[in-house]
Amino acid sequence: MIELKNNGKLNFVLYLHYNFEEVLTGGIIAYHYLAYQIAQKGHNVYMFTEPHYKHKNIHSIKSWRTQRFIENDSTGKEGEARQWEAFFYYHDNTIAVYTQDEYSNPLGINNVARWMVYDPLDHIRETWGENEYYFTYGDQKRLRTGLDKVEGSLVAMDFHLDIFKNENNPNRKGFCHILHKHNTPQSHTFVQELNSTSLDDWKKKGVWEYMAKEFNQHEYFITYDQLSFWPQIAALCGCKVIVMNVLDNPQAYYPYSTTPEQYREENPLKKYGVAFGFEDLQWAIDTQHLVRPHLEEMNRQNEETVDNFVKFWENQCNL
């Protein structure tokens, strides 16, 4: 049996079972980066996989899948049951960190932080305990749906500012796109008519370095995913970015009536260099030079949310 540390620091146990080689999504990336940022504050972090961001304060607990099942018959979404190596912990200094996707409190730890990275679903939220503390990934109103009280924002996002740069390529041309979710039935036909380059297989082609190269070779980037990580990154590399806002798209996060100003208010990362619909393109062009300093400031603010999260638990645990 593993014994979690009792060294005068907090133990944050992140219910994270996948590394980047197994699952590479925005939520998994954020989870790993949060672990790294907490570890940098001097506290102990435990997860159920190997960390992507290595740090002496991050430790792994073995886990394995025991069952796979269909969680939602209408969507076909899969769920799974897992087991892990037994561990002993001290109640006063240990916190479980779950996202909005986890049912109940599988670890049975008394101190629970629930991190709303995406919209919480009613049937999952109904299984949560009464004495949990909620944190949202930014200040979007939809993340607070059904929650009586939110303790604050918690954002962990690695912008890779050392990789994503505008190389000022004078020969950049044409369109590129990602269509992995929230598309319309006409979206594939639309990008074909533009002779646009698909970047959908970015996970297989080098991830960050590959995307930096492609964004510096193309003039325009298009996505229908209105909450994607990639629009501000494409703008950082000099692309003219269009987040599509089209009529009759039931997959869209925002109604068609949403204005560019409303969209930017809800999504401050995309405040500059990103057009919400083609009609908004001039804004993206005119403000592209503001993207890097804005993301540098957002990065500082994000780090502050992690500071506040850690301080919250230091106070809760009387550390």
C-alpha cells in the first residue's frame, strides 16, 4: 500500500488516468498542466498515470480499467470503471480533484474540489456530495449551471508561447481548418470549395510543432468549434482566424444571434485576432498585433487562479 506524504504540504489527488499518448484532448492537457502548476507551488500531487510535465512533486499511482460500458444509449458515449493501487492518506491534508465528468466521489476523500472544464451534466451533477467545492474553467456563465456556489475560477492552459510564433512568412497562402466537432452538415463541402487544408490529424503529425508550421504557411484558419483552443494559437502564428457562426447549426455552443462582442466577452482568450463569423474578419485583421501581449497577460492571470486555488485549500486545511 502506498502512503501519501505527510510533510507539512497538501496532497492533491487528481482523478486523472490518461497520458497524452493514450488520450489527447483539451481537458486532459489542462489536467496535466494543473498538476505541474500545483507541484511548482511546493505541494504534493498524485495522479493515476505518468505525468506529461515532469516534476519531483508529482507522483503516480497505478490504475487499470475493470469495465467498459455504454454510458449514453442515444450518443453511444462510452464509460468505464477503474481500479487503482491501494493508498493510505491523511484526511486533514488530502484533496481529491475531479472534473465535471466524474460521478460521485470514487476515491472517498473527504475534501473534494470539482473542476468545471466543460458544461456539467444534470445526471452526473446529481451524484455529487453536498460538501464539495466548485471551481470553473474561466468565468463562463454556462459552467455555473445548476451550481449553488462557485469558489472561483481555475484555469490551467499551456500556450506554448515558445513554439507558437509568427514567422512573418511572405509566402503564406490559402485556408486551413479543423473540423473535429460541432460542424454543420455543409461544413465539409464548404472547406472543400475553399480548397482548404485539413489539420484534423494534428495528433499524429507532431502536435505543437506541426501546428506551428501549418499556421505559418496558411493565411486563414477556420473552425466550427467555438470553444476550441486553436483559434487564438493560429492568430498567434499570424493566421487570419474565423470561428464560424452559421445559421442552422444545432451543434454550435452559441445561438446564431450571438454577436461578436458577446462572444468575446464570454471567451476573453479570443478577444483579439479572432473573427466570430466572416463578417467580423476585419476585427481579426486589425487586432492581430495584440494577440501575443494579450495571451501573455492571460497566462499571468491564469497562474493567479492556480495561486488562489492552492491558497483556498491551504486555508481550508489550516496549513
